[in-house]
Amino acid sequence: MASTCSGCGPGYKSPLDAMKGPREEIVYLPCIYRNTDIEKPDYLATVDVNPQSPNFCKVIHRLPMPNLKDELHHSGWNACSSCYGDASKKRNRLILPSLISSRIYIVDVGTDPMAPRLHKTVEPTDLFWKCGLANPHTSHCLGSGQIMISAMGDPSGNGKGGFVLLDGKTFEVIGNWEHPGEAAPFGYDFWYQPLHNVMISTEWGAPKALGHGFNPADVKAGHYGQCLHVWDWTTHKRIQTLDLGEEGAIPLEIRFLHDPAAAEGFVGCALQGTVFRFYKTTARDWAAERVIKVPSKKVEGWALSEMPSLITDILISLDDRFLYFSNWLHGDIRQYDITDKRHPRMVGQVFLGGSILKDGPVKVLEDKELNSQPAPRIVKGKRVQGGPQMLQLSLDGKRLYVTTSLYSAWDKQFYPDLVKEGSVIIQIDVDTDKGGLKLNEEFLVDFGAEPEGPALAHELRYPGGDCTSDIWL
């Protein structure tokens, strides 16, 4: 097995070995101008996060894309710890899909990690004509050396959950991973676990429904998903669908436990503020159960009379001890001890913006959790706009990085001041002993101060890999 290799290819031998890896010094993240008043291309930012550096908390490089309105979103690698046993593989290309334009940019981060350069562009027609897919989202490298990217729709904007395969050397589109007719009704995220011969994918919604904002009527009309799809990793067939019901509407980020022998994990479901645990049963099929519910708040002065928390990102620490998730509307990040996987226990919470601030237009009429509305968060003189969204944890689990942009059309709808003033990166100090979260008041990366104007920064990646992109075999 690759995990028994004495040390050859990219990444780390095991998740616990990764926790002993070096401290992060730079991070990469896409910055978006679509749905802002700035007619500039999205770009990849390189940010210095080394406290000993004179450029600490500064953007040290910007790589603009050659096109407008791509909506860069999530990124992945050409090789990760799944290729650890292959000495011929190097983690030197960042795979950067565009959610709206359907382009896929291949970025060279190996020649000069401090100054990435564009290596190749995969045009939308390659996805349309070779795969019948569009709106690429999550990218994972495979142990085979290929790259697999989930898609959310077909070229007409309808929901279609299929998967694009790229050649790991030429980055040409090979074709579909799934067999003809096997695509799911909707697509979004996925995670695979070869030891259990399984891959599980999630559902957001039809691109043409969510492309310009969120309309609750689209949920009732069936344009958003509420299912997990179980795939046979060897045969590429969809073998089971787990309908999570209304409580599981819009299941977004999915995370298996990092231990490759584990046959369970968690998925965050946005619309009802729930987290489901999925697991292999004694009958060797798969099931799911709700293990966390964040109550909605009764409000006035908002679009609806009840405000969900809107869980938008989750992650698991590399030792599989803690689960973290962000409530983009309520404005808090939570840390749960998952030693007992069926009964997660909240051990940390911190508020960073959100829609229920005490000086904002929304009045909370009934709250099952808080006695008062939280105060706005100001870091180094900058008021945090929007709410906590994308999360990335340091390898040792002691630092949690947070960005505030979800997706430009929804940012514009729910947090117009975020679009005007730009997003931020914030750092949270984590108590990895007893649990606990505390804002680092000295850390702020302000994308409102960018040379071309305020930008919407999204998902973070470390050059050496991280707990949301590496999969161990």
C-alpha cells in the first residue's frame, strides 16, 4: 500500500505524520471580481502567513486569469498524499476550476511557489463536448495520477452530478469518470475512500437556479438537492442514494474521517443548519443520521421570518478528534469534539460578523441559543463584513484560517457591504487539548485594500497540502 512507503512521493505517509509537518508560511486562494463593480479578471493570491516575515499578512503575488467573470471557487492538486508511494509524482500544479465559466486553470506553483504562473487552460468546450458537463467544483488527485473534478451541471445550466477526468501530466480532458446515464441529479463535493471501495458525492443545486442568487421558491421547485450519492470506486457505478430529507437540504462539503480505515464521516447541510454523520452499516451498505442541529432564529428586518444558520463549510482535524463548521448567516464558527462520532460535543465557538449583529437591521425575536445579539467584530481597525465561510486548519490543528466570501451572487444578495468593502482572512487560535476558539487580534489580511479594488477571497490552500485536499490510501 502507498501508506507503507518509506517516503517517496508528495505529501505525508499518514494523517498523523502530516500533523508533524512544517508550519504554513504561504497560502494560495482565489479572489473573485464577478458580481462586483470591478471589470477585472479573478486572480490567484499568494499570501504570506509567516509571523517572522516582513510581509506577514500581506498579499505578495497576484496571478490574474486571462478571462473575465470566471468565478474561481475551490482548488485542488495534481498530486497529494494519495500519491505518496510514487516517487515520480510532485505536488507542483494547482488545479483551479471556474464555477461559472467552466474553465479549468492549471497553475504552476512548483517553479516559484512565491510567484505562481499559468501553465494551461482547459476550455469549457472540452468539458461540454467530451463529458456533457459544466460548472466544475471540487478537484481531487487520484492515486493513479489522474485528476478528478466534480461538476454541478450540464452545458445548459441544468443540474447534473458527473465527474471529469484529467490526465495528470498533460491535463487534457480524458472523459467522464462515471458511466453513461449514471450521473446524479445534482453535483457539488465528493470524497473517496479506496479501502472501502467507495466514493460519496453531495448536491448543491441547478446552476441556472443559483447562478444569480438564492430564491426559496427554487427549493420548493426541486432545483436544489438533499441527497448523498454512494459510488462503487472500482466500477464507477452509482450504487446507492441517501435522501436526507428536508433537514438535509443542500448538503455541501463532505468529509470522511482522515484515517483511511474509517468507514464514516460528516456532511454539512446548509439550509436547515444540520450536520449528518454517514457510515457503513453492518449490512455493508451506507446510512446517514443527523447528529447536529443549529436552531434557526425568529427575526424581523430580514428576507424571511426565520433565519437559518447556513452551514457552508466543515472540516475535520487530521487526528479525527475535532469537527469545525461555519454558520455564514448567524456569524459563528463552532468546534465539536467528535471522540464519540454519534454524539458530537460543542467545545468552542466564536462570532465573526454575520446577519444578527446588535447594531444591524435585523432584530432577533426568538433565539434558542443566545441571550443577546453579538457585537460586530473589528480586527486591526477593519470591521468584518459578511460571515465566516471557508475554513482551513493548520496541520498541527492549532490555527484555523477563515475567509468571509461564499459565492459572489449570494455575497451580493445577503452581504452587499462585503462586496463593496472586500473580504478578509482571519485567524483563530485553537485549544487542541480541551477545545476552545479565540480570535487572533493581530492577524488580518484585508482584501478591501487590493490594488484593483475590493475582492472576494475564497478557499485557502497550503503548498504542502492540508486537511481538506489530501486523501490517504
